[in-house]
Amino acid sequence: MSTADNKKLIQQVYSDSANRSGTTFADHLADDACWIVVGQYSWGRTFKGKDAILNGLMGHFRSLFAIRPRTVASNFIAEGNLVVVEAKGDNVTKTGDRYDNDYCMVWRVENGKITMIKEYCDTALVERVLGPFPKEMARVPA
């Protein structure tokens, strides 16, 4: 895929998220993908494999909201197989707290599959609003 194709794929992932719909992310996630949550906090770790991402990280994250979480992108920068995205959440937790985190995400796309996501965000907001990541889920160092 070209740089433009990679950018278009990630733009569709965010379009789905903004509309709280779609399966573009799951459909294009490589089986051996990794999601790196950057930071020295309870969520900071590397989730390795499609199941760990969809059911571990995203499963727990989605469980904290009454409706599907929404993230809206404002900027996309692509070069080669990397797409960098600036985005903002627009969410309310089940307990009624706003969770509108700011994100910078680095996506790697290879042969039409998402192979890596590296997430930078307001870690203090994550811990304050969402709480610590469950200890019973195995920690894999980033």
C-alpha cells in the first residue's frame, strides 16, 4: 500500500470512531499487532496480539462507558508506513464523568494491516477518571 492508502485507512478508523460505528479497526488489525501505551502509570504497557488489544485493552476501556467511546481526529501526517494522528476523545463514563483525553497516536500499517499503535495521552486524566488498569490482567513491559 502507498502512504496515501495507509493514511486513508487510518482516516477511516477515526471516521468510524467519530460516528461510534464501523469495524475498520478490527478488520485491519494484524493478528500479531502491538499497542504500546506510553507512560509510567498502571495503563502503561504493550498489548501484544489482536486478542490482547481487542479484548484486553479495548474490552476494558469500552466497559467503562455506557455507549461506544468516541475519538475525533484533527490532524493526520503520513510518511511511508507510519501515520501520526492528533485526536481528542468526546466521552462520558458510566459514572457520569467526562473523559475527553487528548491523544497523539502513531500507527504503523504494513500491507493493509495495522501492525503497531503507539499511544501518547494525558496519563493523569486516565488514572483520575478511568482508574487503574486491572492488576489481574498480565503486565507486559513496554
